[in-house]
Amino acid sequence: MCLLLRLKMSVNRPHWLKNGSNLRLVLLVLMWLVCYVGYGQLEDTHDFNNPAVLPLFTQMVYRKLSNSTASLNHEFATRAKFCVKDPDADWNRAFNFSTNLDFLSSCIKKTEGDIGRRICTAAEMKFYLNAFFFKSSNPGYLQQNGNCNLTSWVSGCEPGWACSIDPTEQVDLQNSKDFPERTRNCMSCCEGFFCPRGLTCMIPCPLGAHCPLATLNNRTSLCEPYTYQIPPGRPNHTCGGANVWADIRSSGEVFCSAGSYCPTTTRKVACDSGNYCRMGSTSQKPCFKLTSCNPNTANQNMHAFGVMVIFGVITILLIIYNCSDQILTTRERRQAKSREAAVKKAKAHQRWKVAKKHVTEIRAQITRTFSGRKHNHDVEAHNISDRGYSSDVGMSKYSSPESSKGHKSKKSSSQILKDAYSQIEEEKAMELECNDLTFSGLVNMATYSEVRKRRTLMEISFKDLTLTLKSNGKPLLRCVTGSMKPSRITAVMGPSGAGKTSLLSALAGKAVGCSLSGLILINGKQESIHSYKKIIGFVPQDDIVHGNLTVEENIWFHAKCRLPAGQSKGDKVLVVERVIDSLGLQAVRSCLVGTVEKRGISGGQRKRVNVGLEMVMEPSILFLDEPTSGLDSASSQLLLKALRHEALEGVNVCMVVHQPSYTLFRMFQDLVLLAKGGLTVYHGPVKEVEEYFSGLGIIVPERINPPDYYIDVLEGVVTDLNSDVGYKELPQRWMIHKGYSVPLDMQNNNNSATDLVMNSDVVDSTNSNAEQTFVRELWGDVNSNLRLHSDKIRHNFLQSRDLSCRRTPSMWLQYKYFLGRIAKQRMREAKLQATDYLILLLAGACLGSLIKASDESFGAPGYTYTIIAVSLLCKIAALRSFSLDKLHYWRESASGMSSLACFLAKDTIDCFNIFVKPLVYLSMFYFFTNSRSTFFDNYIVLVCLVYCVTGIAYALAIFLQPGSAQLFSVLLPVVLTLVATQPKNSEAMKIIADLCYPKWALEAFVIGNAEKYYGVWMITRCGSLMKSGYDINNWNLCIMILLLIGVVTRKIAFVGMLILQKR
């Protein structure tokens, strides 16, 4: 039937066209196409030159071809899930020729309609695909099959040639599972198709390929532009079409060359000026603004743009570098002006009050002289009422909450400062009156003390307090009994090694690695000192103060975090100003404390700031470990004067002092004198110490400082004592004097206490050296260290109920205060931040210039070096967040501040660097490498990478010493990247690589870039991903794992903060 239709159409065609019967012509063509579709092939005919027939036949062939490739798409998507994200979209980008079918029309003409019998069936296409998945070493040479083997090797088996099927054989291109016999009418492959060696059929070239007919180069005997040769012994054989579509690392013959673009698989066009064309492009892309592109160029010329970006970024960094402190300096200057104005007003107001009082006294005296009716007592009482604490400024702080609710109003900062300084000036005036010892001065001072004594009074008493090292059993304190009372200053003195700091640590609950025995009572009750940590201040011997904050900022931070949460801002201002004024820090309040690199305030002022951090929280007990060490006499007296003010408010002040001057010594009220071995020699009022020792026959010579003399006696330096009591018997004499029980080993008068302690150490060490082997001694040291660390951990996690009756700010409010403080510190470190950014900028420019994006590896080498560089630089910078502030954190945490608030605040501030540093690096690296992936994709991966390595840096900074942390920060990125990029030949190697964060970062970079390679790059993409072991669908997984590592390492770092802190 179909044959008759074709014959009728061929014979009567002029008649049909002559009569204009186009409708009948169309109907016959459609019937003819139905016949073709039904049989799947076409007889030889010459009707394809007809303009009306060829387009319809071309469309029909294209549909058959699409159906054939669709089956291959399904097979490819099933076996190549790791490299195909959206099978339909990827396949359309490779084989959607609907916009231009000229290559099909040309092939139809060339084969005279025989194209349907020359196109590869689904079975043959799968055979070619299997060669790729089995990683054939020669992708252009296939295994033997029914058409091409040792016994049958027709011309169509040669590269670039194809054959036809027997006309009588019916073949279903889409569903066939076997190879058809394809050995007839062999000829060269059509343009736009490639014919592999070992197959006698044609496969369409993907988009982005250039598959023209080859021409013979007589000089090289190669069929250019391909690399195959004409087979020898076949003189009639000519160069054919394309040979192979494979991974570009194996064969890049069909790829559209760089500098040109191929809108179809048979046409290649040179790239115009102002555009660039990468290898495998189907269209030209316009160059980025401020860049230049010459004709036939594959990449943009970014040098001018890079120079402009570098110049702009460096200019911004220089501005930051030179003007970083300007904002804070301007703000501090404005605050200083407001404060100075408030001081002037307060002093003027106080002078006016003094003058008014003086006039009142003169008037009263004149009245009394002439009238004689007023008595002196009445005048004094009148003065008391005039000068008393009756002003609104003076009593506003101590008025009840109920009375203040009715007239509560928000005051400005200047008014708050004015009220605070007015209060301070009145306090100074009352001190002068107290010094005059007038009746009114005494009454006013009593009233002042009663009003300000609103702190919890705490008395610490201890009995038979003994502190012994767990490691070797050496006693640090022994049988220490006494008490420390509120409103008094107790000095702890003694020679070196007497246990002064050990006594302070034991009373403050900071003794770790020691066995504590005896009784410690707080207000007569046996309670843990940790229950009162919110109202206990401890001043360490070292000046642990933030050097990049001003004096006022340091003190203000502790005031905000440690004073009661319900206290008003005006009250806090008054407390801060009173502390600054009493410590003599007014002149340097706006000066940076200073660090080793940057000079700040003097050592004496720094010591006073160290004390002020604890004074400002209004403690009930204040422990100080050698606060006067390194201070001159004037500074020491100023500090003791401030501490006496604290004692007047009911504070129990206990401090370790090392050989004070006589003037300073007389300012103390109680004294604890310890001998070597931690034994008490004297504990009582300072004014009675000389009387006690005189009773023992130890008299201080003239012009000798008593505390120096007593310490020399206890050291054994003074030997010519006019006394029957030796210095080694003094602890025992004190026990007898106070009626304490003397230990049995001290009751023998021939051996003193210190001798017993020293002899026991010598005997123990001698016995241990004689009896213990080296291994046993080593095991003992290890065991003691483990016990010490476990004791520290137990001490850090020690929980006790809060009995301080003080509600400090919540964790989130402290987080706000920490955030403000750390932001100021970062602003003052802006020069250091600018240096970090400049190094990242230069690293991006250098790596981007030296390592160009590689199409074969999808930029993997450049991304590998990026991971190493960014990890290294960001880790070292992130170490500063915790390495430099360990001591400050330990002090603040021990005082009751929230560890979580501190950690979150530091991490929040570092988020600025997490988002900015990738931007700085990519501003150079991305534009220099001309990566195909988007800037945003690279930015997201880098942000997650920086977040990950920042968390690792936190853990390194907390668990290791600064030097070791820096070494590990340098080694880890290099080592882990080398491990992650090694071939995964074993399951163990895969598991190890999965534990390395560079593996996930590199996979995310490569996947993001590989997604932009499509069309002719499909096989190359699959080959590269298969070789690396990556999956194109795992981009989100890689991002999540990087973030997860960052979160986990932050949790580890935070736990380390809690475990390793020293309270």
C-alpha cells in the first residue's frame, strides 16, 4: 500500500503541483510519513530535495532520534545518578536540537533517506555507554561485537564511518535489545554525528561539540580535526566524520575549541570582541564591565578590574587602619565633657552649701551673743538638720522602692552624673567633718555609715584548718584557727612558703588538688563559700585586666554584670564614680589600660584597677592576694584608704601583704601571722601584736619596722633574740596562749613544728627514693596528675545553692553586655583586622593568578589551595578570640558571670569575620580564576568553611597553649587536605577522608562548579566526579556537614571552657 502511494506520488507530482492541489499533496505526504513511522525505515528515494517533504521528514527523523536518545537518557540517569542532578534538563541541554535541524536535513540528503537505518539503536548506545562506565583505557576503541570482530571488520567499523541495515530488516531504535546486522552500504559519518571505532552506526554529537567531516592531512596522514588515520590496505577508504565523544582528559576532539562557540554541532563561529567563549560553548558571553576581551578569547582579561578592586579594598583597609579608634574616641570625649560639667556643678553646689552653713553659723553666733537664749547644743542640732542626709540627692539612693514608684522618671545621662557627683561631694564633706571630730561630724558620719551599711554582713571563722597536697601529702596549712569579721581589714603576713595564699584560697573555696580538713563557718553556720560567690570578691595577685579597654570600661563592665539586676542606672553610676574616685583613677579613667605591645597606664594604676573590678560589685567579703606588691608607699596608702571605706560599709576585707611599711601596717585592724609550714604564730588586733611578742621576749629594736622584724624572725634571719623562745617554737606557744589543742607530734618540746614538717618531708622523700622503682614513681606521678585534673573538673562543676540574696543580670542580659564589650575591643583591634583582610586579599589575588580554573578537573586544584589558605589564615585569626583572654575568662567565670554569655558573645562578634572574610578573598580569587560556578555558590561554601574552621580554632585555643594551638592551626589544614585528596582505595581510607572537613568543602566547591558544565561536558563531568568519589546531589549535604562540624567543635570548645577553667 505504502509502495503504491509512493509510486503514485512520484508519477503524478507535476499534475498535482500544476493544479495547485496543495491540500492533496499534504495529505499524501502525511500518509507517506505514517508508512515510514510504521516500518521504521525508508526506501531509497530522491524526493528529499523537495522543500515540502524534507522539513517534514526531518521532523519525523528527529522524533525517532529523540525517542532513541530518551531510552539512553533513562539508562544514563539510572547508572549515573552521582553526576546527573536533573536527568531531563541535562539531556535536553545535550541533545535538544529542536532549534536547528540543518545537520539532520544534510544527513538525510547525504544518505538519500537512509539515515533511519544508520542511527544507533538503544542497544548500541548502551554498549557505547558501558565502555565509559567500565573505565575503558581507550575510550575510542570498543570491545568486539557482532558487526565488528576478528572475522568481520567492514569499513563501517573504522572510526568516522557507519553502515546501513538490510532494507528487509525491521528495527525498533528505541526498544531494541540486540545489535542489528549493520554491514551494508558503508560510508563516512554525517556531519553532526560521531561514529566510534568498533560500531557501524551513528550517534548524534551533543550540543557544545563540533563534528564536521574530516579532511586528510597528507603530511601527517591524520584525518583533521580528529586524530585517527585511514586504515592501511584500503585505498577506497576516505576520512569520515567524528570519531569519539569521551572525557576531555582522554579525548577532546569533538569539543568546540576555546575562543569559539558552536551554535550547532556542524558550525563553529569565532568569538567577537567584547565577548569570551570557553571550550564547549554554544554561545558567546559578554565580558564583565571594567574588563576587556579580545577576539577569539576564552577568558576575560581581569587585570584592570583586579587592580581597581585591590586599590579600592586597600584604600578602605587603610581608612579603617588609621581611623579605627575615632568613633570610640569621639564618644569618650563627649562623655568626658558631660562628666566634667557635672563635677563643676557638684563642686559649686557643695561650696554654696558650705558658705550657706558658714553664714548660718555666724548668724547663730551673733544671735546667741546678743540674746543668750540659744544654747550650743541647739545650734549643733540645727546644723545637723542642715547638713544631714536630708537632700533628695543624698537619700534618693536609699529610699524605699515603694516611695520611689510614685515619682519615677527617666533621667538624662548628664543629670545622673550630676546627682552622682553631688553625692560624692557630700560624702567628702562628711569625711572632713569626721576628721574635725565635731559633734555634728560624728553624728553625720554615724548616719552616713548606717545608711550605706546595706550589705550582707559575713563573718568567716575557721577551726583546725589543715590543707594538704594530695600528690605528696605535704601540708600547706596546719591547725589554723581564727576568724575574720566584717567592717575590719585583716592582713595575712608571713615569710615565703608560709601558706598565705593557700589560706586565702582555702577560705575563698579555690583550693584545688588539696585535702581540706577542719571547720569553716560562715556567720556561725557550716555552709559552702560558693553559695555566696555573687557577693564575694577575689583580687588575684596578677593584674588580670583587659588591656584594650579603658579604666572606666573595665570597671563599668563588672558593675553591670555583677551588681543587682534591679539596681537603677543612677545607682550604678554612683557606685562606679565612687570607686574611681576613691582609687584615685579620675585622671586616667579614659585611658586604655594597655598591653605588652601597647603602652597604657602605669603599673600602680593597673593594680588599683585590678582591685576596683571587685570593689565595684559591692562585695560582703573581699579577698586580696598581695594587692600592694609593686606599689609605692603613696599608692599603697591610697589603696588602703579605699579599702577602709569599704570596711566602713561592713565589708570583711582580708588581704595578703608582703612586708608593708609601718604606716601601712598601722592601717590594718587585724593580723594573721603565719610561720613556715602553715602554722599560726599570731592572730589578733594589730595594735596588740607588739605587746604579745614583747611578752615572749621578742622586742622590736628601734627604727626597725615591726612587720619586717617579725618576718625576719620567722625566717631565722634574726638569731640574737633576747628570749628563751626560739622562732621554731612560736606556733606552739600561740596554741598554748589561746588554749588550742596541740597536736601530738608537736607536744615534744625538743622538736618544733617546723622541724617536724621539714623532717617528715625529708623522711618521706628518702623512703620513697629508696623503695620505689622508676616505673612505680612514674606511675605515681601520672596517677597524681590524673587525680589533680579530676579534682579540678569536679571543682568546676561543683553546684551549691545560692544564699547571697542577690539577683544578678540574666544570661541574655550579660550576653548583651559581653557583646558591647567585645565589639569595643574589636573596634580597637581594627588595625589587626585590617591586616587579616589584607593578607586574605593578597592570598586570593596570588592563588587566582597562579592557579587558573581547569576545565578537566573543574577547578579542583585551585579550590584545594583555597581551602588550605583560608583555613590557615582564619584559624590563626580565630585563635585570638580565646587564647589571649583565658585568664580574664577564668576570673569572670569564678565571680559568677555566665560562661555561656561570654562564649556566645565572642562567637557572635566573630560572625562578622565569618561573613566578610570570604567576601574579601573571593573578590580576588573568583574574578582571577574565571570559575564557571556562580559567585554566590562559592561564597556560601566559603562561609560554611570559615564557620567550620573557626569552631576548630576555638577548641584548639581552649585546650592547648597558644604556641601549640598556632602550630596545630597551621598543620591541620595541610594534613587534612592531603588526606582528603588521596585516592580512596580502601574502605578505611574513605572513612578517614569523611572525617576531614576539607573533603566536604572541596566536594561542595567541585559540585558547584561541575553543575555549570553540561552538553558536551556531560561525560567529562561524570568521569571527574566518579574519579573523585563525589556525588552531584550532595551539595546540600556538604554544606550541612561543614556547619555541623562547626557546631560540634563549638560545643566541644564550650565544654572545654567549663572543664579547664580555674576558679
